[in-house]
Amino acid sequence: MTQVIDRSVRARMAGAAARLRRLQRIDRAAVFVISLGGFAVVISVLGILIFIALEAVPLFGPARVTPGTPLAFRPGAAGGEALRALGVDEYRQYLSVVLPDARVAFYRLPAAGASPSAAPLQASFAVPVPGLDAGTPIVSSSRSLLGQHLAAATGDGRVALMQVRATPRYRDQALDGVDVSVEGRGVIVLDPSGRAVREVSYDDRDGTRRVAGLLDDGTVAVWVGDEAGGERRASVGVAAGQRVTHVRVGNGGVVVASTDRGRIYRWETDGDEPLLTDVSRLEGAITALDFVLGGNSVAAGTERGEVAILFRAPTPDGGEAMVRARSFEPHGGAVLAFAMSPRDRSFAASHADGSLVLRHGTSGRTLARVDGVGRAAALVVSPKADAVYARARGAVVPLALDNPHPEVSWRT
């Protein structure tokens, strides 16, 4: 009987030991699976972080601006500094310029990758400015940021308005060329007294044409016309002792003018009479002025090389006023000209030391700088924002532009 009991106990102990070993194996397997899962989670998180870093870090990289071989203009073709209507079509086939003899000239650009000729650029063709007699002296001109709207102002107070259109031609699903034309939008009398329009700015949107022009050191003339043929004229001025340096038309009938005393005057002109809303102040004479894409924010450059972005914002008392949103460090002497990007709020600025600086108005980043471009009096960013053309030293300098994420900064 005792032996039977011993065998029963030993059997139960052996069974318990087997179950214990099985549980230990299960436990070890569970520990392995849990450890493997934890390790997989850690690896997955690290992979996600690495992926985010690989995607995010390039966003903070600088823009690339690569200068090409300067394209020489025929002597005198580019005109004076007041002739700012330098343009290029979306396909970068033709460079357009308003000439001093009331013609719009189109210069065939070298194909991408081709070596430009050392000979001066010759106009492929030139079109008379619609509405003006042949040879009428043009004293100033401008080009809108969007829509390729041109203005050509005369010495007797008139302004010819026009639009450049570019139509692509395709063969076998490949671009075979571009047909460009100039359509007249009328000739207006900006100043009935016949004074020369020293500088002109023109904007055409939502069926309303707006023109502002500088008539003398302190007087800016404004003209507004609608599709029904109605028109309004007005003139505004700045305080005595100041000289207007630039005038620009923006969105919604806003006109701004800068002075040699560092002031920026802002008027709203859509009412019966122009309304002066703001007078902003910068340090030093303002040597360059333009609206950033959207026509609301203003970029101003000074003789000290400083650049500021200003826009109208709410004030604590419930009103609105122009405020300085961004200030950029000086680069290379006085700012000579701006060119705004038609795709984002980037802009190029030429400086008196011959440099070209690319900045972004919202992020406050200085994206790139190129030296040796020359004292460019006129700049244009191509419609696809993939190139900048700078008119300097009787030549146009093409610069390839790669600016994929200008709005990204550690602050934004």
C-alpha cells in the first residue's frame, strides 16, 4: 500500500514538474514576444522620427540662385531707370522690354542648356505701343506682377495701357514655340495739364484699371477706370520738404508712395476722393518700393540697404494701421530694385554693390545672395518662379532659381 502511495505522489510530482516546465517555456515565449514587440515599437518610432527628419530637414535648406552668362543688349535698347517694364513669358522663350521710342521689343532667349552668343541680343520683333504715334518718347513704364499688364507713360501726361499675351504652340506633344502679341487697353490722360509722368504703376484686376503716376517731386496722380467707360482722376501729395521717390498701385485701390525722408504714404482711392490712411517711417531715404504678391503687403528698401515688410493690421483701439511685420539686415548698400515672385511671397532685390539677394516676406528668411550681378535697375521673376532676369550694365543677367520651400523657418 505504501508503495502505491509513493508511486502516486511521484507521478503527481512529475506531472507538476512537467506543467511547471511547460509554463516556464510559455513564460519565456511570452517574454520574448513582448520584448520583440517593444523592440519593434521602438524601431518603428525611430523609423518615423527618421522619416520625419528626412522630410523636414530639406525644407530648411537655402534656395539656390545660379547666375548664367550675361546677355548683352543692343546699346540704348534697355532705356533709362524709369523704364521698368522688363518681362518674360511663362515658357522663358522671349524677354520683353518697353523701348523709349514707343515700341515693345521681344528678344529671343537662348534655349535651356545652350551657350549664349557673345553678340548683343537683337530683337526678334518689335510691336508699336497701341494708341501712340510711332516714335512718341516714352519716359517711364511698368509691368504688373500678374497678368503681364504694361503701362507706357509719355512726356505729355498720357499713359498707354496694354497686355502681353503668350500662346504656346505644340508639335507631337512637345513645345514648338510661343506666339506673343500685345493687346491695347486704351490710352488715358493721367494729367490733363500735360506734365511728364516720371514714374508709372498700373494694375488691372476685377474689371477695374488703376494707374498712379509721379508728376513732380511731391505730386502723385491717380486714375481709375471701369469696364463701363467711367473714369475718375485725382491727385495726392506729400508733406512739404519731401521728395517722392517711388509710387505703386496695389490691391483694392490702394496707392503707396515713398519719399527721400523715409516716409511711406498710403491712400485708399476707391472712394469719391483719395483718403490718406497712414504715413509710415523708415530710417533713411527709400530707394525701392513694391507690393508683395497679393497687393497688400509693401516691401520698402532704403539707401542703407535695409528692407522692411509693412502691412495694415488691427490696432488695440479697434482701428487699423500700417505696421512693420519684418525687417531684414542690410546687404550691400542701397536697394535699387525689387522683383516679386508671382508664386509666393519671395522677392529678389538688387543692391548698389552689384549683389542680388533673395528674401521671403512672411518667414523673414534671407534665402540666397549672389554677388557680381551688377547694379540692376530692373528685375523680373519668371511666371513659374524658376528664374530671375536682372537688367544691369547694358545687359540682362539670367539666374536660375530653385526655391522650393521659402516659407519654412523655425518660427513658422
